Amino acid sequence: MFKTSGPYWALIFGIISECVVGIYLIIKTWQRPKVKYNFTAYIIFLIVSILATINAKDWTIPSVGYPVCETILNIIILIPLIIKWRKKKIKTVKLKMA
């Protein structure tokens, strides 16, 4: 893609492919959220994505395309993980109180 269309379009199609993979991850996470190892990793990755977006040199697609895409995907992926984590936390607290 880079040789035929140039770096701008290669970047655009790279971001699109990242979104397609992200949609697959979103579907899998909503079907079977696994808090044990995914939660921490996605929280860290979300923080890194946010920092990369904030520290971009300028607000152009080449500068913020990937970080913004990753931030949005991470937020959507974290929703079912947070829901499951909270349910697990509430059950643990209820068991300790009983």
C-alpha cells in the first residue's frame, strides 16, 4: 500500500485494519469477558493511548489516528470487563460480610 498510494493512505488503511481487529476483540470481550488478565492490560493500554493522544505534535490524522482509535477501542473493550469486575467485587464483599 505504501509504494502504490503513499504514506498517508497506508496510514489510513492501517487505522481501518486496526478498527476491524478491534471490532473482533469487542465482540469476543462482550461474549466472554475475562477479568483476571485482560483488565489490567487494557487499563494500562488505555492510559498509554490517552497519553499518546494528549502528547501528539499536532491534531492531524497521521499524528493522532492510531492513538484516538486505540483509546476508543479500549474504552469499549473495558466496559464488559469493568461490569464483570464490579460484580465479582460485590460478591466478594458480600461473602466477607456473611
